Amino acid sequence: MPENPEQLKALLDSFLDPESAGKAAEDIDRGLDLLRTHPAPAPHPERIASIKRDLQNRLAAQTRSSRRIPAWIGWTGCAAALVLATTLLTLTYGPQFHPTQQVTEAVDPAQWKIDTDPVLSGMTKELEGELETILTIHPDQYNSDAPDPIEKLQQELKLMASTDDFWKG
Amino acid sequence: MESFEKQDTQKLVSRCQAGEHGAYDELVDLYASRCYGYFYRLTRNADISHDLLSELFVKIVEKLDSFKGGSFEKWLFTIAGNLFHDHLRGRYRQKKMLETKARELQDDSLPRRADTELSDKLQVFLSKLDEDTLQVILMRFYGDLSFKELAEIRNEPIGTTLSKVHRGLKKLRELMGESGA
């Protein structure tokens, strides 16, 4: 809201001496009168109608898009609920996973027989022979009935502690 | 009466903000002539002024939610001023303006229609003012803004705005007086 003449004079007084302020107020007033008495042409009515149509189209589009957002959210929610329900049903009532059974079924048991493969059966026999040799040389090491080495050591220590002449040989 | 009009404007703006589509038509009716006059006096071109007017109302639709009260005219003419600056930056439009100005100067000696003679004379003299001074004078006149509001929009001391408007209008008076209008 522009200043009234008194307010304008007071404003100019704060920058100019009273005489100059009076002249400045007159210059401003008369200068704006020139614009008032020589108005600019008016906008073309067709262009104004076009602007109004454009605005209404934009406003309608804005309204449509703002309505579309909840629908979009709704559809996304439905899709998410469907996926969740399917997952839960599958986990609860769906076929259980048995890896052993599946592997056993997947491989033919006949393939596990070493006898059918001459190379494998030869290597097996060779390994069994080697094991027999080792057991002959170190029977205690691979015999489960032999005393535990720690137990054996404990017994020796007990013997050393109880017998004074043990160390003399 | 003036404060009643201001209240009416506030109500109209509130109706627009509330999403009442018809209120925008009323806003166009209320401000189209003033804003067009502002653009026309700045650009001296009817087509460009119509384009800028159209852009201005599109901006209003887009930004009206950001208007938080106060002087609507100040808000509106700040956007209008920014649009004019954007327009000046456009090379094509600058070229178009220069062509228009050149045509105006060439046609200055040709006889004019009686009903537009004075208005056109004013337009010629307005174009003799520097762009910045012209803009602040037109904003004062078409925006119906106080010097305080103008200084705030322009981000300058009120004394600077006051001095610019005074010097510009004084020069315009002298030019019009010399021409015998």
C-alpha cells in the first residue's frame, strides 16, 4: 500500500530539507499522474481467456495427480500384502526341504560301489595293506585298547615319587 | 475503502490456496491489466507482455502455497520483476526487444493514430529512462507499493529507492513538458 501525501512528505523530510522535500513530493505525484493519464493498452481478451483456460487445465491436472497418489500407495500396499501372504503360506504349508534325501535320490547308489571301479578297488586294497604294516610296527599307537600316553606318563611320575631308588636305575 | 479491498484480496488469495479453482479466474481478472501494463511498459512489446503475463499466472499457481500472508501485491510484483529479469537474460527475447525498439525509433516521425498518440509518446519517453529506474517506477505505479516495500524487494536502502523514483519521474515530467504534452 503506497504512502498517502502526508506520509510521503514526512518520508522525504527525513532525507531532504523541507523545500526540496516539497518539490520532490510534487515531482513524484505529477510523474505518477502522467502514467495514470496515459494508460498502457489493456491485455487482449482472447489472451486472458487463454490464460484462464491454461490455469484451469493445470489446476485440474494438479488435482488428478494429488488423487492418484493415494491410489498408487493403495496398489503398492496390496501388492506387498500379496507377496507377504504367499511367502507365509509357502513357509507354513509348502514342501519341506530335505537335502540328504534329495542328494541320495539324485545320485545312483550303484555309483557308490567301489567294487565296480577297478582303479578304486586296487587303491583301497593298497591302502589297507599299508595300514596293516603300520599296525604291525606300532601296535600301541593305533590300538584303542592300549593305555593312553598321558595316563602312562602319570603312572611313571607316581612311580618316581613313591620309589626313592628309582632314579638310580 | 482501501482496507476493504485489501481484505477482499486476502480472502480471494485464501480461496485460491484452499483449492477453489474459480477463484483463480477472479485473480486473473483483478491483476491481469495491472501486470500486463507493467510488462508492456517495460518491454514495449504486446506479444512478449502477453507471454510474460501467462508465465506470471502459471508461477502464481505453482507458488501460491508459499505465500504466507502480508502484502499480496508485493509478493506478486516480486515474481513479476524476477520474470522480467529472466526474460532479459533470454538472448532471443533481447534481440526481439532491440528490433522493436529500432522499429519504434524509425517510426517516430510517422503520423500516429490520435487515440494512442499520447500513450505512445509516454512510452518513448519512458524508454529514455534507464532500465533499473523504469522498473522501480513501474513497480510503484502498477504494484501500488510503498517505498518501504519497494526497498525490501530491491534489497536496498529506502533512501536509494526514493531518490531513484524521484529522479526518474522528474526526468519524465521534463521530457513530457519539453514535448508540449
